[in-house]
Amino acid sequence: MTLAIDGRGDLTLEAFRRVAWGSERVELTAGTQATIEHVRAAFLRYAARQAGAIYGVTSGYGPNARRQMGAEEAERFHARSLAVGAMSFGDPLPDRVVRGILFARLANLVEGHGATSLRVVQAIVEMLNGERRVPPVPGEGNGSAGEILPLYHLFAELTDAFQMEIKEKGPLTNGAPCAAALLADATLAARRRLDLALELFALSVEAFQAPLGAYDPALAALWNDPDAGEIMRRLQGLLAGTGGQRRSFQAPVSFRILPRVFARTLRALKTAEATAAAILPAVTDNPIYLPPDAEHPDGRSFSTGGYHDSHAVPAMDALAHEWADLCLLCERHATKTLDHTNSGLPEKLSKNLDQVAGGAVALTYAPMAIVGFIESARQAASTTLLPGAEGGAWGQDDVVSPIFPAWHKQEAAGHALERSLAVLAAVASQALWVTDRAVPPALAARLEMIRASLPPVDDLSPRNLGHDCDRLADTFRAEVYGG
């Protein structure tokens, strides 16, 4: 399929998923192409009539903003390669994220606010469509005031391919397409990660034989919490058709608070989705150009700080916080299930397995592994503040954007959760196997998938359970980021 872009309104979160994650093609409608050319011509007329400097157009960048350039000097300035500023380095961003940045870059351009030429916008489309090379973009070392360091990497080859003209280069590297793309990427992963976690915690509830009253949707009205109601309805659906006798007294706190904790996770996800939907089509160029209107027949252009996104960072921090707390619940569920004095499950679930093959297989050690992942997630879930280091405070650029650290942290916390969920899945699967119980229909496929990577443990199959859990965690990660 091909996504036709007729304006900024087409840069939706679903369109991002299709293009960045699904590698769908993009095309500019005839109307969009005409708008880009019309506004470009209007800007050139505007620039020719200005007595003062226009930042990055007829002036230099940063500390050179005060100096106005003549036509000949400006021509040489715009012809310079962006590669000279591509200073960041380190492990590259995933391809899906780089495609997402290219997609989000179009927000400044498709309605003319970047005032660049149609040939430049078409070149970005060609990069998305595999018709022009997409360079690797480092995910580290991007400590600039805006996003120029990673964008220099992304667009240097494009600027070398053309004889760049006035206002063609700046709109490639100014603005906040990285913030929009990184949040959209985190949001898409978060939706799948939440679905995965909810299913595995439902499996844990079933393995523990916890009473289902704590998940009755009627509670949501008493709590005035519609998000908790949504979570409880989903848990009820996953646990529908459960069989066998459940314990007659309340389960531990970690089981009963699932609706409350997941409701908060759901709220964080909804906030992230709404924020991503708002900033993907946002115009964040600097300087920005407002096309002509009745009051301003030449249009207007001025410098702004729109490239410093104020929404994506707290939204991603909130997701990281949720992943860290769910890691803790994984450990609590696993520990309580393995403790037969607490779970009421057969003693052999813990005691006998601890002696299998001279201790070669010891499922009771599983929660210890989760503790390590909890700490990794908690470190990643620290609040992201404006960076205070002086190294990036050069000239006018005295405040660094925190967008890349925030994305890396929610990625790390999410990875820790996927690994914690793998351990929880191993414990729940083993508890169900030891008691020879089937699961509700909605969980049957999930249990089958778990056991394909991590078969039940018995006296005849000593093995390294860490390797099995790692393989299962990789399967979960592929599910979160799969097409």
C-alpha cells in the first residue's frame, strides 16, 4: 500500500506505524506538491524584500546569527555539506526509528512552513521509499540544543547530492522530528507491551488460583476509575471459562492490585498516544515561515524554540516508570507462587525442583533473576531533567534537549520488563503443569507459546533455565516490535 500525504493532517500515529514500522510507501498528492512550490515562491519574494537578517537564511547559525550575509556569501553558506557537523557517534538507531524520523520530518514541509523546495521534499519521500540511501543515525552523543546532530547524519548525503539553495538545508536539520518519532515509536511498543503483560499476569492469576472478585468490573464505578474498569473487563475476558477450585481466601496484595496498577499504566499509554498524535504533525522549524495572508501579504518569518519539544520526555518517563513497577509485580507474583505456604500449591513446585539433577535446575532461584531486572528498570525510570552539562552550551545553544536519554531509558525499562515477564511466565507455566490444569481458552495459545520456548521442568530434563528464559524474552521482544 501507499500512504498519500495531502497535508499535515495525514501524519497520524497510525500512518507512522504503517510507514515507520510497516515500511509502506509514501507519495505527495498533487495538491501538496503545488502548495510546497507556491509557498516556496512566496518565501523567496519575502526574503528578497527583507532589510534585516533571517536566521540561517541570510545570517549564520548560532553565535554568527548577528551577522548578515551578502548574496554571494549566502550562496556558499547554503552549499556547505552537513557532514561537517555530524559529530555524534555510537550504536545506530533501529531502522524503524530512522524511518519514523524521516516521516515526522515531513510535518515542517508539506504545507510550506519550512519554505524549502519541492525537490528536497521529494528526496525525503525517496528515502522513505527505498529509492535513495538512508544513512545510519547514531542513537548516542546527541547532546545538542535541538536535534541537529542526528539530523546532520541523516541528511548530509542528501545535501551533497544537490547544489543546495537558500532555505533548503535549514528545514532538514531544524525542528523536532526526532522527538515526535521517538515518542511515537515508544508508544507503539508500549501498546503491545501492555497487552503482553496483561495476558501474562492473567496467566499468573490462573496459576495461583487467585479469587476473581478483585477483578470484578463493578468495582470501577465505586472507584470512579474507568481505566480500571477497562482493565478488569479485559482480565475477566482472559480468565473466562476457568476451571477447578479457586482458593477461598484473598490473594496477596500483588494480585489484588493488578487493576489499579494496570489502570495507571493504561493512563500513561493513553497520554503518550495523545501526545504522539499531537506532535507528529506539529510545525517546529526555526526559523518558521507563515505563508501570506490578508494581513501579511508577504508572509512572516521569525525564530522560535519550537524544536525543543516539551511533551515527549515526560510521556516517555511515565512509560518507563510503569515498566519498572510491573517488573516488581513480576517478582512478587513469582515468589508467592513458588512459596507453597502462601500459594497453597503442591510443595513439589518449589521443594522438589530445587533438588533436580543435583541443583542443576532450580526454579526457586527464578525470582532472584527478576531482582536484577527490577534494578535495571528502576535506574532507567529516573526522571529526565534538562541536561545541566556545560559541554553543549556553546554560543546561543545553552540548553540541551533531553529527548534521546528519555527514549533510551524507556527502552531499557521495557527490555527489563520483557525479561521479567519471561521469568513470571516460566513460574506460571510450571505451576499449571505441576497441578495438571488447563487454562481458560483465551490463554491457551499463550501457554502453548511459552512452553515452545520453555518446556516444563521435570526430573528428566536438567538444563540452564536462564537460557530458556532468555529465548522466551527474545520472543516477547519480537512480539512487541514485530510487524
